[in-house]
Amino acid sequence: MASEKSCGAVIFKEKKYLLLHYEGGHWDFVKGHVEQGETEKETVLRETQEEVGITEVSFIEGFRHRIGYYYRRAGNTVFKEVIFYLLESRTDAVRLSREHVGFEWTSFERAYERLTYKNAKDTILKARDYLESLAQGKASGATKEGS
């Protein structure tokens, strides 16, 4: 069976999440195929720049969420693995690529409703929970190793 790997990002700024409206009609995150010789994080940065024109981002360390699913291509079953990272954007200016027909910076609640696929909903839920756990750690004065 064929397989492929992509990487993507849950991008946020000031409690708003960036969702993309794809030509196929669904709402999802920035993501794309890993090119030969690229690391996962390099793929995320490249795809973020190509798809939404954003380069001013920071990775939220410690967040890496993997999803996997099967789809059909030319009559064959393909397993696709997608690794998501969490990015904080320093800008809300978006320049969409041609593969998208729209975008929205929105609250978690609206993003959760808007996302088309269950695995995307699970991903944003994990991202929000991770951000909340970091905020609680800072509020209680705790420090995180490696931060």
C-alpha cells in the first residue's frame, strides 16, 4: 500500500485560530507534503509561507500531534500521515495561495464548529488544551524544562 507524509500547523494569534477554506469546500489547517530532505518543521514553515504568506511565527515547543487516515487515489488505497505543530503568529495579515478560497481568524468555539473533519476537530482541541496547560503552568509559577 502506498503511503505519504505531510506536515501542518495550527496557527493562532491572541486566542484566534487561522482556518483555511479549501477549493474542495472543506475547512482545515495549513498543511502539505514533506519534500525530500526537509525536516518536519521546515515543511511547516515552508507550507505556512506558501499557503498564507506568514513568516513571522514561533513554534510552541512540546506540541506535536499525529493523525493518520486512508484515502483512495487512482483506485488505490493510500495511507496518509500528517504531523501538526502549533505556531504562534506575530501577524494576522494573510496572503492566500491559489489552493484556498478563503480564510478566517476565529475563536476556538467557532473554529471547532467550522472545521470539516473529525481529525481536525481533535487536533484543535488538543492544541487548545496544550495552550491552556502552558498558561496554567505560568500562572502557578511553574517552569517547564527546556523552555
